Amino acid sequence: MRLIDFNALIPGQCFGSRRLGGSEYVPASYFAEVLGEHVELSEGERSALTRLEERTRSLRRGAILQRENEAGGELYIVRSGTVMSYVLLDDGSRQILRFHYAGAMLGVPGLIYRTAPETIAALTDAVVCVFDKATFSRLIADHPRIGALVLALAQIERVALTDRLAAIGRTSAKARVAALLLDLRNRMRAADRSITDSYQLGLTQEEIGDATGLTAVHVNRMLRQVEEDGLIRREAGRVTILDERGLTRAANYIDRYEDLDLSWLPPRD
């Protein structure tokens, strides 16, 4: 069974820009967009994050950014496309840990190790911003609140992972699929509040199975059941949540991006 973080399970969909007032909006800093959903950033903080993302690297699908157990001193912010983190098991199988989309900071777990604890690879064609550990160290020394926000985001991921461990071990197949559908939508909306109840799923049933510990056949049955229950609608690869309250009950799901207490953060610059 693979243990999956549902972060950005959206192959083929790009989150690098959005429509704003009839024109395409491209953020100066994608990470600032994510942090700005939680707190009001100062001009100094935004400028520092913009400088952090000046150096970019284009990736083809399947390209490796960081390989498990090899020395690595870089961190990344996803600018467009979808990227995944995974580890290889002794039997050769792959355990996917996270899927990342625009605004996600990658490589943070490797900050405390001499070698990379996971492989980072492009799931689709992607663009990432690249910076080293020394640059990140200077950033949080100059702007402590950004460092505290990175810590807060890491704790959100930790609690969400605890939820998924409990779900995979103790909940029904229907609940796991329902939780994935909600978590996917909520992770996209964490960086872009214009996303509502409809989104492009962009996943095969096998990939959903990898995310939930189910076979592709079982995933197919559960998706049909959730749809027949009137909780979602599927059409042309899109999922529309019709009854969010009912889907949340079916999933026993908690949105860990809501009800945050960030009152402890250091003051703005």
C-alpha cells in the first residue's frame, strides 16, 4: 500500500496563472500568493520572496530534481505544472509522498539532512524556481515571520498526514475516495480562492488507487457510488461537488487549512 499526500494530484493542469478581470494574472511570487492567503505580507516580505524566485528551471515530464539518498543543497518553488515527491521501497515499488502545484515549496525536509530523504520529480512539464540552503537561511534571518510561516505550513502537512494515516488504516473505501476529492479541491483553493466546487481531476483510477490504498476496480466502484449518492458529478474529466456537507460526512474529513491560529507569528517587518 502506498501512502500519498494529496497535494496537487492534477497531472496536466497548470496552476501558474489565473484569470483576473478578463486578463491573465501572473504573480511576481507564487510562494507569496500562498502565504498571502493566511497573513498580510509586508512590502519587504513580498520583495524578498520575489527575489527568491528569480532563478527558474524548466522541466520535462519525468525529470528528476532531487534523488533520494544523494547529496542535495537546493530548494524549489513550483511555478507551473505538477511535481511529486516519493521514496523507493526495498521491493522496488514506489511510495508517493506528496504532489505539489504552483506555490509549493519543495525540498524543505532535506534542510536537516546531508542527503535527500526523498526523490522529487516532475509529474508534468513544469517550471520551478531554484535557490540554495544558504539563500533560504538569509531569507529567514532577514524576515523571521516568513520562517515562522514555513514552519506553520509544515505543521499543516504533518497534521494532514496524520489524518490520512488514520483514514487509510481505519476508514472505508468510500470515505477514502471522498476525502481525496475534498482534499484535492481544498489544496488547490488554499493557493487560489477563485476555485470553488468544480475542478479538473486529471487522475487515472490507478493513480487514485495509489492515493487511497485501493485497486483501480475498487476506485471505479467507489466513484460511481459517490456520484449515485448525489454527492458529486463527473463530466469530461471534471468533478463538481454537489453536496459538500454530505461528502464531508461520508469522508469524515477535516480541512486542515481552515481554523488556523497564527496569532503567535512574529510581527511584520
